[in-house]
Amino acid sequence: MELCKQLHIAGVYQYIQDNEEIGQDTVLDLTKACEFEMKIRAINRQVRTLKQAGFPTQKRFEELVVDALPEDGIKYLPELKRVEFIQQKKNVVFIGNSGTGKTHLAIATGICACENEVKVMFKTASGLVNEFMDAKRTGRLSIVMKQMKKIDLLILDELGYITFDMEGAELLFQILAARYETMSTIITTNLPFSEWIKVFHDKTLTAALLDRITHRAIVVNMNGESYRRRKN
């Protein structure tokens, strides 16, 4: 009965109930078929969620060279894999120099979330700001903002690598502030918090954003030797 409800085929269950001549073996076969259909639908949902997330590449936890991660990266791995921070509406901030695994960890966490049927979106900070600027110019900003509120986990990559003008900074502030305590955001950045003013320009704006972003957040120090340089 429960399987038929979940598959929205309640009529099938009613038919079995109303026809006493249907044997137990037939019921068992139908149950197995329903269970198989449930698995297929779950896989298809995961595939759609992964595609819609927009990951530039699929990097998983299994591909990590764990020993090469900075200490904090290793420390928080179990918590990131559980993705419980999304239900708790917490943010994750990976801070550190280039080549230490920030983006890999962010994408791996996002993929894990997709496999748990969480709606995820991956964007570079500059790419997202450009999209907002374009939406504002064409009068679609409110629509884009509403769409963003349907995303359970936003992954914002490379904050600080490219600076924005004041208008772009304010738009980015709007979306990050709107997600505060209602949805989760993962940010990867090469800038310590003390230098975020380089991105957002205004002291008051920066302080207000940091207060929201870091409240109950998982802050992961990813400073260390570049894995790419180490390989070379």
C-alpha cells in the first residue's frame, strides 16, 4: 500500500484488495516491481539534480588525496560528507590559498547533497554577479531572486579572485543576505575575512554580510602547500 501511494498508483493497490483471486505470489512480484520502480525514479532524480547543479566537473570525496589536505580539511571531512549542515541551514566557508582543495571539497559536498535529493547550484562568484547584473538590466531580477530561493545549497566558488563594482557587490550581498538562516551556502575564497572589503567595498556592507555568513557557519582553514605544485 505504501509503495503504491509513493508511486501514485493507489488504484493498483485497490484492485488487488478488491480481487481475492489474486495470489500471494502475484502480490510479491508486484511489490518487487514497485520497489524496482522506486529505485529507478530515485536514480533519475539524482541524475537530473546533478545536471541542474551546473558543476564544471564532477569531483567526489573518493577522489581526494586526503593526506594532502590541510588539517582543517581532514578534520571537517566527516561533517561535510553527512551534509547535515544543509538541514541545519548552516553555511560552509573554505578559506585559503590556491591549490589546496577548496573547490574539490565544495563540489564533492555538492554532489553528495545531490545524491541526497537536495537542490544544488554551483556558480563562480563573478559568474553569478554577471547573471544578476544582466537580469537587472532586462527587468528579470525579481524572477532570478525567486529562483535562487528554491536552491537548498548554493556553492559560490572563487570569491575574491575578481572584484566587482559597487552595484555588483550590492547584488551579491542581497542574495547572500536573503539566504541567511533559510538556506545553506558554500563559499570558497582566497581572502581572509579581514580582506572581504576588497570585494564589497563598503565597511558597513561587509560587516553586515560577514555577520550573516559566519553565524553558525563551518569555517574551514584551507591554507597550505598547493597540491598542484607538490605534484610538479
